[in-house]
Amino acid sequence: MASSHASKPAIYAALAGNLAVAVTKFGAAAWTGSSSMLSEAVHSLVDTLNEVLLLYGLHRSAKRPDPEHPLGHGRELYFWSFVVALLVFALGAGVSIYEGFVHLRDPAPIESPMVAYVVLGLSMVFESISWVIAYRQFRGANPDRSCSRPSGAARIRRLSPCCLRIRRP
């Protein structure tokens, strides 16, 4: 389970980033009274709870085998990942649909669009920090793997074994 412990910093970074985004969106929703911002805040809170569930799944999957689970608990991580997916869909979509119907019946004009832009900018900063941490962790765990595709000529040389024998004079 070394790989599960290796992914914890990225999960903690995502947790902190999602929590910061959720707090920002809840603050903006309280400031403006925007139902769409409240819906987005709930979605970000669900994302935060998802990271907690993933950490719990990592913890449970690392447990040693016992008489009741002779093959160990490794597959429990997949169960908690499934629970995370259900929560994202059910809670995030449910609140969004509810708020959408409420405001279709009683629409309100946008009062302060600058708040939405500030939230968008802060969210980009928080998520970018989380992404950089995850990317650095990926590169540290896989130094020989590349995230980009090689150029055309390099790809042909790499894929074609006959090109290995041809040399230019």
C-alpha cells in the first residue's frame, strides 16, 4: 500500500483547495444572496467531503488481513470512491436542480457581478495550487513518464524498430 500513502499529499492539497473554494463561495452567497452561488458552494462542500471519504478509504484499505477479510481490505478504497461519485452526483446535482426550479419561478437580476469574478479568480488560485502539488507528486512518483507526447519525428523513431538501424552519414 505504498502508493496509497504516496497519494495523501495530493488529497490533502485537494481537500484544502476545495475547502477554501467552498468557504469563498459560501461567503459570496451570503453577501449577494445568490442561489447559484449557494448551489456552487454546496457542490464545493461536497467535493471537500469527498476528499475526506477518500482519505478514509485509504486508511481502511491499508488495514491488515484478518479472519473476516483474509485477502485484506484493499478493495475498500474502490467502495469509498464509488460513494464519493454518488455524493457528487446526488448532493451537488440535487441542490442545483432545486435552486434552479426555485429561481425559474421567481427570477432575480444579478446585483453584483464583480463578486462572481472575485470568486472565480480566487477559485482558480486555490485549484491551481492544488493542481501544482498533485502534478509535482506525480512527477516525483513517475520521473521516467512524460505527460506530453513526443514530436512527430521522435515518435516515429521510438515506435519503428527499423529506424533504429538507419543512420545518417
